[in-house]
Amino acid sequence: MSILLGADAVEVAYADISVVRGVSLEVRAGESVAVIGPNGAGKTTLFKAIAGMLGLRGGSISYGGARIDGRRHYEIVQQGIVYVPAERELFPHMSVLENLELGAYPCYGARAERLKFVLDLFPRLLERRRQLAGTLSGGEQQMLAIGRGLMSRPKVLLLDEPSTGLAPFFVSEIYRQFAQLKREGLTILLAEQQVPHALGFTDRAYVLENGRVRLSGASRELLGNEEIQRTYLGMG
Amino acid sequence: MLAILIDGIVQGLQLSLMAVGITLIFGLGGVLNLAHGQFAVIGGIATALLMGEGLHPLLASALGVLGAGALGLAMDRTVLVPAYRYQGEERLLLGLLITLGLSFVVNGFLDVRYPTVALTLPLPTPSFTVGGITIRTASAVVALIALAAFALLFAFLKATLLGKVVRSIMQNEVGAGLCGINPGRIRTLIVTLSAMMAGLAGVVQGLFSSLGTELGNEFTSFALIVAVIGGVRSINGTLVAGVLLGIINAFASYYVGAYLTLLILLVTAAGTILVRPQGLFAFRT
């Protein structure tokens, strides 16, 4: 399969301090790829750079063969890359339905069909549809953030720490939905600290440390890697 | 008593009309517009000038409101561009300086070019009586215009996609960007719309009494106070706060005089910030 999304020697700095220092990665169409690593490794910064929310200091990002670094974040959404941040960034005083409707902004004509798709995926959002987003539980808010991201029919979904602050039940639940999205052909790039979940679900993974790629390979092989087991899985 | 109350409510509605633009521009653009009263004056003075050219008052008023909108559009697309390059506090401070500068320019221009122009829109019947209460026709007309404008604004915000987009940016600009919304374009629309509502408030002043070129700063002060008391991100709050302040203003002017009134209003606003920084009426749109 062809490479859909690629980062080439990407460098990102906050106030002159490099946070991402020359990261290259590739995601093929339909593939699920995990980016794992400790807090502060640069995962979120890398995702924000891909989503166009942060400028690059060096390197380039390409999507479908064309460079997208330097484009505005809302243009990148319109092109099919949707970022779901750990902070969720919902509209707290709007209903679940209104949040979802706004997610369909780039393809507003298709919103009814998209709404059905998202509510089928997350029946809990259907139950809560009239409730204000700010009153939802953490797990429901995460579902809403993912659902809102799916409304615009993205080709690539960037999921940043989707399990943060969620009860184990919800973590299993959202990973079940990710698996379904993957089966339907969605390309997923996932940053995660829940390493077993992330490696269990994805095809390949990159291990980020101090803003650099330390290891990469098939997720299944990384699960068996001694160093990974020692550092991230608490074994050894 | 009742006459004062009605007067207060109507003036309050006019204040709300003026202040809602401050709320919208702050909520959406992160800029406190210190030239907002000048939009009202420009709308009214343009109407007066057009009527001087022989235009029908209604047509002249419509064009005056559009003129205020045009000034808002120009402000957003030119002088405010440097402020929009920044976020948060920097944007707010730059925006304060820029809009303050613009208010000086507009004041100076009007003083030099049209020192004696004023807008008065006399109505055919000065007052009418309902159930034993005499009501000024102007008050009734102003109240109707203001309520109609707010009804349209709420319908726009609740029922249209663009309105929902506006609310989404006010609630979470980052979230709006994640949905593929370009906040800049929406901001331009809202600044223009806000300027038009201020222009309408200016024209309406001509119905009450007379609108002169010197009223800009006073309008801005009152509108700022209303926006703060209502909660600078709450549109419903602005409407309620405007009416409340109109009533306080009417009674206080009657009993203690205009200067003390302004002080009372300022203290109310300061107290609101201390007690309820989100605004007295913090139910949001």
C-alpha cells in the first residue's frame, strides 16, 4: 500500500527548546500506527505539528504525496486529517448533537448520514444526545470527541492519548470501536501511554523518547521486545 | 414611577443593542472594542447626512446601519489584523490600543467635518395611551426595534449553522479549528454584524432625543459596563444586564442625577467582577 501520511525529519520547538528532534515516520493507507513513549517524549507536539497547529522548525510533512506543513489547521481538517486531542476541546455549553453537527462542518451536506454512522458506533451518545457536552462523564466526553472527529469523514484520524483519565471499562470499549474503524479502512495514528492496548490494536509502532524515534517495528514484535516489556509493560 | 420604569427598560434595550456587539467581538475575537460607541455615532450621523440629501428616513437609516457595518468590516480587515496575529493577553492589549486609536480618529474626523450635524427622527404622534398609561411612541418603537433585533440574533445563533459556528468559537476556539472552521472568516462576519447593531442603536437614539457627534465615548462606556455585568461571553446576559442597567440608570438619574448614576453603574460593574466574574447572568448561549 502507498504511504498516505509521512513525516520527514520533523523538528518542532517551543521557545527555542526542541521538543521533537528529527522524527520521521510513515503511515500507509488503511494502516494503524502507534506512537508510544513516556510523558514529555514529544508525542503530542508531533501530532499537533501534523495537524497544522504548530509550525515546524525543520523537516516536512506530506499527505497523499503533497506537502501539508505550513497549511492552516482548518485546511488540514478539510483535507481529511482530523486530530482528537487528549483535552478533547468540546463545546461544553452545546448539546451532544450540536457538537457532532459542528464536526460535520467540512461536509455539511452529508451530516445526516455521518450522524447515523457515529451514533451507531457510540450508542451511548445517542442516549445522551440532548445533554450538554460539559455535563458528560470523562468517558462519554472522549467518545464525543472521537465521534465529532469522525463526522467530517476523515481519511486519517490522529488520536492523542484517548484513554487518559478513563475507567478501564471505557478504555476497552473505545478500543473496540477503534478496531471497527480500522476494519472499515480508516487510517489511524495513535499516541498512547496504555502500551498493551496500543500495541495490541495497531499494525506498527514507533517508540519516541526525548523527541527522537528510539525504536520502530511491527507492534506484535515490539510487544515481545525485552526493553519495551521492561520499560512500558512493567515486566522483567 | 411607572413612566420612569418604562423609560428605563427601553433605554436598557438600546444599551443591550449597543453592548451585544462588545460581547460578540470579545467572545469571538478576543478584542474589547473601545470604538464601539463610534460605530453607533457613525450609523446615526450617516443617517442624518443622507436625510439631509433628501432620502427617506427609513432608507437613510438602513444605509446608516450598513455604513456602520462597513466601518466594522474595515476595522476587522485592516487595523485589527496585527492584533489577530497574537493570542490571549497580547491580542487583548493590542486590540485595546488599536480600537482606542480608532475612536480618537473617528471623534476627531466628526468634530472637524460635521461639528453641527445631529440626528433627530421625529415621529408623527409623540405619545399614545394604553390602559391609562401614556407611552411615548418613540419608546414603543425603540423597544420593538431592539426586541426584533435580538429575536433575529437569537434565531441566527440557535437555528443556523453559521450561528452554531459562532457559538462554538465563543465556547472553544481550538475545538472549532479541530472541526475545520476558519475562525478568521467568522470573526469578520461577527465584527461587521456587531457594528451594524451598534449603528442601529445609534439611529434609535435619534428617535429618543438627538444623536450628536460627541456621544461615542459615552456609548462605549455604557456598553462596556453592560457587557461586564452581563458577562463578556454571554449574549443572554448582555440583554438582561442592559435592561437592568437601563432601569437603574433611569431611577438614579431621576433621584440622584447623572454623574452619580454613572458612578453607581461603574461600582455595580466592579462589584460584579469581584463577586461573579463570569457575569451576573451566567447562563450562556
